[in-house]
Amino acid sequence: MLAGLCGACWPQWARRQPKACDERDPVQGCPFCAVAAGAEPDRVLYQDSRLIVMPDRSPRAATHLLVIPRAHVANTNCMGPGDLDLAEELERVGREVLSRHCAPGAPMRFGYHVPPWRSVDHLHLHCLAPPFTPPLAALKYSVPGVWLPSRELIARLRGAGGKRAWGAGARV
């Protein structure tokens, strides 16, 4: 179905070449590396030596935050068992900051878009407190193969046994 789309029809973000998984240094032109370097300080809700939390530029839920690592990790396919602590910290911090910014008792959802279904090639955890706007946006944050719940990523990293165990770019 998708193979028949021409370059003009296929979104540019889906045609992007992935960054090398071993690169963790800032990447020129990466908007999240720019935020980590101090650009747009007014958007930052929380920061520490490893992570930054900010609102999503195009929120699709009543509260929609992003947690990004300061180090440039391209995407979930570039994570291995050595990144387990990072994945756990992303969710812990995201949960703490989201709970301070959403309605008390609001449902919460945490996860990642997987390649090629993400808009920025820098790992970022979506922290969402529905309702979704528009309501169909809920699909973008739930469809397997497009959306990877944070708990599932953490479970995969725990069970990877020293390997990058999934994704087209998976490496041993």
C-alpha cells in the first residue's frame, strides 16, 4: 500500500535517514539539541543534568508534555540495556511533572512514536493527560507499530540481554 507513494506524497519525515545510534553528541539542526543547549528557556518546565521537560508545540491532549534527554539519542531503536536507567528516569520525571500540570486524578499516558512515525529524530517521551483534541488524535498515541508505551520499552530493555532487540536498525 505505502510502497506505491511517490516522493511528493510520502512525508519528508518518513524519508529521513536515521542518525547513527552510537552518536550521543548534539546534532546541528536538531530542535531538541538546541533546547538542551539553552534555546527557548521560557518553554522549559523542568530540567536537571540529564533531562528537560517542556510542553509539546502541537498539543493533542488537555496536557501534553515532552521529556527529552540532553544527550542526542536518535530514537527507541537506538536504545539497548545500558539505556534502561534513562528510560526509567524519563518516565519517572514525566509522571512527576505531568501530575503537577494536569487535573487531579486525570488519566495519564506515556510513550514514544517509533521510526519512522516521529517528527523529530531525537528521543522524546510523550506525557499525555486526555481528553485528546481532536478525539481521533487518541489513535496517534495508541496504535501498535506507531506508538510504543513507555512501560513496554522498559520491559524490552530489561529483557534485551545485551542486544538491541527490535527495529529495522537493531544492532547487536
